[in-house]
Amino acid sequence: MPRYHYQAIGVDGRAGAGEIEAPDETAAAAQLRAGGLFPVRLESRDDLRSPAETPARGWRRLGAGGLKPRERAVLTRQLATLLHAGLPLVRGLETLARQERSERPRHLLQSLATDIRGGAALSDAMARQPRAFDRLYVNMVRAGEAGGALDAVLDRLARLQEKSLRLRGKVRAALVYPLVVLALAGGILAVLLVVVVPRFQRIFTDLLKGAPLPALTQAVVTAGELARHHFAVGLAALAVLAAAGALARRSAVGAAWVDALVLRLPLAGDLVRKSLTAQFARTLATLLGSGVALLPALAITRETAGNRRIAGALAAVHERVKAGEPLAAPLEAAGVFPAVVTSLVDVGEQTGQLPAMLGQVADIFEDEVDHAVGGLSSVLEPVLIVLLAGVVGTIVIALFLPIIRVVQLLG
């Protein structure tokens, strides 16, 4: 009987690996699920020994075929619609592959259809494509297969991804706008100081015939000389700072520090925290509503938290829940989520409606993100306009003051 090597997550949230004997991959996955394990990867020992003979089923192809979040959301929505209409799974995947114009999603869909025709479950086929389908996706599909409601679970996944994309788009737009305006202001200021001011300086020197420039004009001229003579040094310093920040972001300590700093930023930090809270609640509600147990759901939610500070807090919550505590108390002790989250979670646990209450939490904070984005834009827009006008206006005034001095001298 074939032997299969597996990587799986238990109901306590712990990851494990081992080998199991089964007639095929589907039976092996069923045995693991019957033992309280959620398989993440499953591979025949024969495939591991001779990958050249089985190119379509080896782990060596796991890195191929990544999907963009929007592509995955669209494909999930389309597949859910086809299954709900009664189309068989393999035929639905082949239909989507035929209509797909992009090469990468088309090959991915064809690979999934091939694996399923070979006897694998959809979740197992997706687990072999970790760049396209993360643990959240695979475990929800596996829960849908176990409960015989794959179309409903795919519909939940599609809604989860669509809401996540909309939320991220709103937050990104709110944070990118001021950066674009500041970059524009910096570019205008650089052109004025490096190109315009020196030309006016030569004209004023000739007209004033040795008389001193007004103080404001002299300050602007000095700033222009510094910018002109040390422009390359400034660019190099900015490049070094950017490189140092990127390197620090790649390290665990640096990334944790940056993520914690983001949550403390004025205005933007509150917006990011609300967005991450909505994402946490929506993800956990979707997992629990799809039949995933609480501990594995917490482990998966921690991995998709999007912020190391919150991920660390969820790791502590996971350990306390595993020790037998209800979810509300550890969430409150974590100190990263607003009080309304823990209150509604507590009500959900007492009434047995935890997924529904988490869905309400997500709705609340998604609405708050909408209001926060509108409020942030309404505050930042006039501030940035005044800032830009103040910088340009100061330079213009500084250039007109010598003209007044020249007129006075001529008089």
C-alpha cells in the first residue's frame, strides 16, 4: 500500500508531520481528518523518490502559479457560481481555464483539474500550490468538502476576499494621497531652489550693486545653495535610509518595530488598527462559520493578521484558549483590539453565536474605516494645500522683496 508524507495542523493548532499508509491521496486525507488533523501538504513517498517520473504531482511545482489577490477573488467567485449552478467541479475548473486569458491562472486551473481527475480532493490540490492558495483558503475549502457545502464555502471565501480588497484599497488610498502631495511639494520646492532662485539671485546682485538682500530672500538663497551643492549627498542619504529601512523591515525585530510604530501613528495608526480589526474579525468569522475549529482558526488568523504586533497578541490568545479559557478574556488582555470587540465576542460565546457576532464586529469596523477614510481625507486635504501654498508663497514673496528694494533705491 502506498505511503504518504504529510504536514498537518491538529485541533489544538499545532503543526505536525509524519507518514501514513492509504490506497490513495483522498483516503489518506480522510484518515488524517478522522484523526483530528487538517492536512496542509500530502505527498506520496514514490513522488518524493522519483520526481522526474511524476512531474505533475511533486512538491517541486508548488512554487509555480502564484495568483494576485484580485485574480484569486475573481476565480473564487466564478467557481462558486458554477458549482451553485450544478456544474461538476472538474468541468467548472476546465471551463474557467478555457475562458482565462492570462497564462498563469489558466495553467493553475488546469493543474487543479488534473489533480482532481487523478483522485485528489480540491483542498489537497490547492495545498500543492501555496503561492496561489494560503492556509486560510485551503482549510476553508477542506471544511467545505467535509461538510458537503463547497459552493457555499467558496462563496464565503469570495466575499471575504472582496471585502478585504475593498478595505485595503480604501486604507491605501487614504495613506497614499498625502504622500503623493508631499512628494509633489518636494519636487516643486527642489525646482524653485535649484533652478529658479539662482537666476533671480544673479539679477538681484547686479541691480542692488552690493546692497544686502532682505533677510527672507537671503534665507531662501542660502537654502538654494545648500540644495544645489549638496543635492547628490542628500539623494545618497535618502537612498541609504531607504535601504536601511528595507533591510530592517526584512528582519523579525525590525518588522515588529515598524508594525508597532504604524499602530501608534497619529490619525493613520487609528485607521490601520480599525482596518486590521475588521480583517481579523471577518477572517475568524468566516473560518468558524465554515466549520473550522476555534484553535486552528486562530492559528490561521494569526498568520493572516497583516501586522506582527497583532500576530504576536493572537499567538498569546491562542495559547490561553488552548489552555481552556474562553476567547473574550485573552482578547481583552491582549490590548490590541477595542473594547467593543471583546464585549461582542463575550456575548457571542455566551449565546453560541460567535461567528455571527464576529461578523457584526467586522461590519462595525468596516463602516468605521469608511468614516475614518472620509474624515482623514477631509482633514489632510486642506492641511496639505495650505502647506504647499505656504512653501511656494514664501519663496515667491522672498523673490519679490528685492524688487521692492530696487525700486526704493532707484527712487
